[in-house]
Amino acid sequence: MSEQPGLHVIVLAAGASRRFGSPKQLAQVQGRPLLHLAVARAVEVAGQSVSVVLGAHAAELVPMLRHTGASLVINRDWAEGMGSSVRAGIARVPAAADGVLLMLADQPAVSADDLRRLLGTWRRQPHCRVAAYYAGTLGVPAIFPREDFAALGQLRGDAGARTLLKRGGDRVVRLPLPNAALDIDTPEDLLNLQKS
């Protein structure tokens, strides 16, 4: 029996949270900081094969990750945008990884089960990109195969990996993931989540 392809998860959490007004990674959701919730779900799916990319508020966030089992990556170019965080994460992916799952720290409704669905879909088609499809768009969380690592490592600006998904054609598998539509950008987003 052949071995299943190996996955590494990169949790992107380097942003400055300007619209939120304070480090949103520390905002409490279900009694836990948003970042801790995302990392716990990543670790539940991928074990120790998880990296967390920090940037703007790294000094405040590092202590909360000490006992998670995840590796820390500090993106000193975080102000450039999402592309720099993807590059920083990709640069630290273990050589044994066959694919990488990119996820955001501010999508609190994305569950470990959602991540397992992405992983299961990708393992059946390991040379494809498998992306969440929600609100009429493709985005993260998304899994990219090894052959995409070089392109991910060249991303610039704030576009992130969505540019690769848009030009992926039939190599992109759309997985309906309505939970990914909820992201926390403002205090109002958090308030609406807490009400629901």
C-alpha cells in the first residue's frame, strides 16, 4: 500500500489588524484567542507539521503558541502584505511535504472537519489545488501541491495565493466550504459572530 502524501499547514497570522484596531489574533472566540483556535485546528489535522507566520504583533503572540506544537516563522516583511507571509511560510516547509495547506487565523468558523475534508479531497487528487469555495469565490483554506511551491515562494504584495487559484484552470478542485465566508476584520464582525 502506498504512503499517503504528506501535508504541511501554514497558518497566516502576520497582519497588523488595522481595521480591527488591536491585534485581532488575540480576540476571544469560544473562550479562546482567535489565533489559538486556528492553530489548534491545524494541529488536530496535521500534528506537528504546522507553521504559524507572525509579523506585526509577533512579540504579543509568540507566548500563546509555546505549547501548541507548531513552529513559528517571523515575517519581518509583513507590511508588504499577504504575499510576503506566504513566502516566509513556504521557505520553511519541510522537504518531505508533498503539499501545503494555507489557512488564515481569522476564519473562526472553519473547523477541523472542514480542514479534513480539504485534506481528503487533495489526497485523492494530490497534483491538484484544492480550494474552499464560498460566497461565489475561491480562496483559503486551500491546499497546493509541491509543484506550486516555487510559485508560492514568488508571491508579492497583498494578493496572496488567490492569483494561483484564479489561473489554475482544471487543476483547481472547488470544495464548497461556507464556513470560510466568515472572517473577522472589524470589531463588528466579532460582535456579529458572538451574537450568532
